[in-house]
Amino acid sequence: MRSIRSWMVWSVTVAALTSAASGQAPPVDVPRASTIVVDGTWAQPEWAGAALQRSADIRIAVTSADGFLQIGLRTPPLFVASLCIEQGDTVRVFHASAALGRATYVRTGEQWRLTEDFEWRLRRTDLGPEAAAERMEHRSRFGWVASTVDMGAPGDTEFQISLDYLPATQPRIALGLMLGGATGVVQGWPIAAEEDGCTHEAVIAGSPPGRVRFDATRWARLVIATP
């Protein structure tokens, strides 16, 4: 585990771990930064100056660069990292485990209906030029890419998501994580396990139910720096 001291010299924005009286999480100011290399290794220069969030033993860094939202995670041994993004009446779930997949839910009344199930891609874990080219092609074709859990350093995960997936105003995101161990412990940010569709164990695990409930008003609201 890297020294906490190295984190303290960063320029960070730390969000409160409890919701405000309104039930909404505090906003996260997202700075512009350099484009990261999605290799599953949290290199400090890449994430210097990031907005840093903390939740229990999970650390989350957020920046934007060249039209992409960039999210870095540092966790204990990880089985799955699942990122949810709300765009009006649509929620997309970006899944990174041994492979990458994206699922889509659409609002129907108070519930959300699954309209696109996961289609798994990018199982290669090596960092050679061919694998890197495949990841870049995936990003170009689908608008996002992430490291898989067997890439890079254990517990480090990196996402790049096109800003086209985010609404123009009030973008909101949440994370659902399944940590290592035989029980597959679920944690979430900024919402707790099983409090929302984004931290529903089946959604995180890649077997999403046909209908779930999302409450994006409790998710993290991003304030993304403009050029």
C-alpha cells in the first residue's frame, strides 16, 4: 500500500461521506488534466491535481481531458468496478472485471427497465502494442474504455468515458464495487451497498435484473471545468 503521505501533497477536492440534509451528495469539482494511459496502474503524475474522493478504504480520482471523463480507483483486491452514469431517462452501467461491458436502463415510471444487456469485450490483459491498439479502437468505437482487473497493479482501475455520455448540465455518477474475498463484498460511492440500482449486487456482477430502481439525486454531481 502506497504511503498516504503521497496523497496529501496532491491538490484535491474531498467530498463529505454523508449526504447533505437534502439527501443529495455534495458536488465534485472536476479539473482538466492530461490524458491518462489506461493500463490499470495508478501513476501519480497522471492523477496529480485530480479531485479526490474517499469512501472507507476506496480512493477515487476524477479528472477530464480531451472530451473524456477520467476516473481512477485504488481499492483492496477487486473483482468488479461498475460505473453508473445518468443521462435524463437513461442510466448506463460501465462494467470492468475480467472483461468490459456496458448495459443500459431506461426509466419507466418509478423503475428502470433493462434495454441493453452486457456484451463482453477486451479480455486481453497484456500491455503490449497490439492490446493497447485494441483498447484504443474500443474507445473510438464505443466511446469508453477501462482497465480490466487483471491488468496493471492489483486494486488499481482506470476508466475513460466520453463526455457525450454525460448530460450537458448536472451530470451525475455513482460507483458499485465488488471487492475481493470469497463473499464478494459490495461497496458503493456515494451510496451504500444495495441502496440503489447502481449498488445492486446483480447489476455490479454483470447479471442485471430486468427492472431496478435508481435515485440519481443521491449520486455524485460533477462540475466539470470548461476550457
